[in-house]
Amino acid sequence: MVVDLELAHKKNDFEDMTEQSARKQKRKRPGAAFVPIDNLRYIRRYELQQIVPLCDTAVWEMEHRGEFPRRVYLSPRCVAWKYSEIEAWLDQRRRDSHEGRVGPIQPPRRCEP
């Protein structure tokens, strides 16, 4: 009988732990940066890298050449991109790629060979 009570307590403790973790998951707001209206949503660098797998340097160079949506400075050290502009850029890249207009990007030569 003592063993059964111990098992019952362990089982109850386990159930309590799983309920607590479920409550914590509900409290966490996955995608807290998401705003229902896409044209108002801004994404930070981490989210941008999830959507567009380019390194920071490539994004920066493409921005300065006018080939990528410009970043918005939210503060001196915080930048974001407008989500709707990123989606439109991706859609355009897909269309261009299917039509054969987008190929590997060749960096400009800095010196003569």
C-alpha cells in the first residue's frame, strides 16, 4: 500500500508539472511581434534571416544597390524591415527566377586579373 501511495504521488507530481509547463507555454506569446495587419508588421534581423537566408553583409550590399527593401531604424541600435516589402521582394524574386532573369550574383571585380 505504501508503494502504491508513492506511485500515486509521483504520478500527481508529474501531472502537476505537465500542467504547469502547459500553462507556461500558453503564457508565452509565440510570434509576439506578429501584428494581424501585414502592412503594419515589422520584422527584426532574426526573423528576416528565417525568411530570407542571406548573410548580413549580402543584405546590406543589396540594400545599398537598391535590390533589397531598405531597413527602418527604430532606434540608433535597432533596425527592422517592413514585412509586406519583404514578401513583395520574395514574390518578385520568384517570378524573376522562373523567367530566368535572376541568376547567381556576381560581385564586381575590385582589380584587374
